[in-house]
Amino acid sequence: EAGVTQFPSHSVIEKGQTVTLRCDPISGHDNLYWYRRVMGKEIKFLLHFVKESKQDESGMPNNRFLAERTGGTYSTLKVQPAELEDSGVYFCASSLNSGLSTDTQYFGPGTRLTVL
Amino acid sequence: LAKTTQPISMDSYEGQEVNITCSHNNIATNDYITWYQQFPSQGPRFIIQGYKTKVTNEVASLFIPADRKSSTLSLPRVSLSDTAVYYCLVFKGSGGYQKVTFGIGTKLQVIP
């Protein structure tokens, strides 16, 4: 079974440009999460989808970030316009939503974003 | 979310057993303890999860005392490939949505 995949693995852009990150969750996983680690900091929650619906956007830093999950499958995270402080590693995770007491979150390899 | 505290770093020689202890004093009744492992340039990888007493899988063991205010991840006979950052997390046991908060983790360095 394929794991969570993310594209691209690396992205280098200039300040003011737009970048779109993509996440493909494990097939059948209703929950999809985005996280971010900026240099030297902890991994921070950004937002959570259940299928195509945004369940929690409390971690999104500002309105330059837009996440979508049309059709409840893959998700995109767009940063427009990118700023220097957006540099970091963006992780995507998915979980089953089986109704059990806890669902394990499976993480992708991350996308390393560098804003120059 | 229950806050967790764990050592920032640990060193161990190859072949030794490594125990990483995490404290979670304000863990709630329905919360589960979960450990993740992260290698450089990779995403966190699930290792083990438990509620109480002892859980063992092919990778590690997790010991949780009766008061559940701490837990210990035990890695038997570590090898160089176990060098990684280990995160102790507390998940709310309500199913479905889990808003995970990562701490700094414990950086384990295995020495030849």
C-alpha cells in the first residue's frame, strides 16, 4: 500500500511568488492534515480536512495560505505571495477516521520550501 | 492537549537498550500515548501507541505506569540506523480528529 506522498520534494522560489504544494493521502483516509516546521522550531499544526471539508484551520498563519481538498482526495496548499518567513518543511499526514479510540496519523516525506 | 516533556538528547552505544522517558502530568482519562520517530529529511513515522501497562511490537516497547503521568519508550539493542528524533505525543481518545502538537523531541545518537 502506498504511503502519503507529497510533491514537490523541494521548492525554491523568490519572495512574492506563488507556490502550490500537493499531498496525496493514503487511499481511503478521510482525515488529511497539514503541518509545518520552520527552521529550528517544532512541527506545528496548520489545518485538518475531513474529506473535502475544513475541520480546523486554527493553525494557518495568515490569509496568504490557502488549502483545498476538492473531491476529498488529494489536497493542495497554496502560498501567495510567499514571504521569507514561509520557508520551512511542510508535512502532510492522513488518518483513517475509523471511529476507533485513536487513528494513527501517517506522515508524508515533506516538501522543503525555500523563499529567497 | 496534554503537554509532554522529554529529554532533548541522548547518546547510546550500539547494541544497548535505550529507554526514553516522557512526562505528561495532565494526561486526560481518554488520552493515548503515542511515539513517533523521525529521520533527517523524512516525515515522522509512527512507532507505538498505548493506554496503560505495557505494549510491545516488532520495533519497541512502551511502558506506562498506573498513574499514566509518564511513559517510557524502550528500544532494544539499538543500531546506528536508530539514530533519529523521537517524539512523545498525547492523543485525545475520542476518535477521528487528532490535532497533534509536537514538542522538540529527543534526539537519539547511536554511537558505534
